[in-house]
Amino acid sequence: MAKATARWSGHKVKFDIESASGHTAAIDEAPVFGDDEAMRPTEMLLGALAGCTGMNAVLLLKKFKQLEITFVTAWDGKHDKESVEKAIDLACNRYCPIHATLSHGTKIEHRHKDTH
């Protein structure tokens, strides 16, 4: 199971996020609530969706021997249209856990842990 911890930085609404794999990121908001020092939480979520789907599409297209791609909204004509459509469909609807979470929902629990 994936795990991440968000810790308040102590300043306005900026949070530092650390994953179980040891990587870090930050989130913030625009003034007046924040200082615009990091991505918005919604931007991070959309970035996670785009990145996850993109990774899976690239891996599938490599498997299908379609190695040179431009994954924006179309391709440059050097690729088999059916393979591209299949890879994008699989990447979005079968292999991307972010897409599955957003499209099918997941149970989210909120807990409070007092550290004192």
C-alpha cells in the first residue's frame, strides 16, 4: 500500500509531503492563504494522473514496438493508430491506479493522532 505523510510547515498553509519511498514534495496556495511556494494540491493530483497514465502509455507502446511517441493529444503518423489507442486505453483504464482511484472512488478515512 502506498503511503505519504503531509506535515504542516508551520507557515500559512504550506505542507511538506514525504512518501514512504523517501521522496519529498510540497503544496501551497496563492496569497492570501499561502505564499505561492509550491504546487496546489489539485495541481499535484492532476500531475499524478497525467504522469501515471503517461508512464503506462510509454511502457505499453515500447512493448508494442512503438518507440517514438508524442503523447499530447495525437501522434505524428509514424505509429500504428490501433496500437496507440490500445496503449492509451490500457494505460488509463487498466494500469493507472490514480485513474482508477479518481474514476471509481476509494474509501478515504480521516483519523486524528495526538502526538503529545
